[in-house]
Amino acid sequence: MTNPFAIIPGVTGGWELLLILALVLLLFGPKRLPEIAEAMGKSIRKFKSATNKATDDVKRELDDVAREAKVDPPADDNDK
């Protein structure tokens, strides 16, 4: 059974996450961790911004196509 509170899919919980954090600390050291966290935060914000912009562009294009595809109602046949 998987842990519904797991942060990383496939990692079941506390000990695994603690091990990952310890490895990151050993690899980069305590002085570089804030820099890495800041860079990751900026990257995530840029990614979210880009995906939101792309989604908005697609929605706008779909709205334009739907607006252009609307057909005017047929004229009365009384004009004959």
C-alpha cells in the first residue's frame, strides 16, 4: 500500500526522503543548498508561467476559430 502523503511518487515516506536530503547535503554542501533551492524555485516559476501562457494562447486560438466558424442564420425564404 502506498503512502498518500508521499511527496515524491514511488518514495514511500520519511526515511527515504531523509536519505535523499542527506545525499543532496553531502553532494552540494550546506552553503550551496540555498542557491540550489532558489534556482529550482525560479525554474519552477518560469515553467509554470510558460505553461500558463501556452494554455492561454491555445484557448485564445480555439475561441477565435469557434467565433469564425459560427454561421449566420439563414435568410427568410419570403424574398423569392
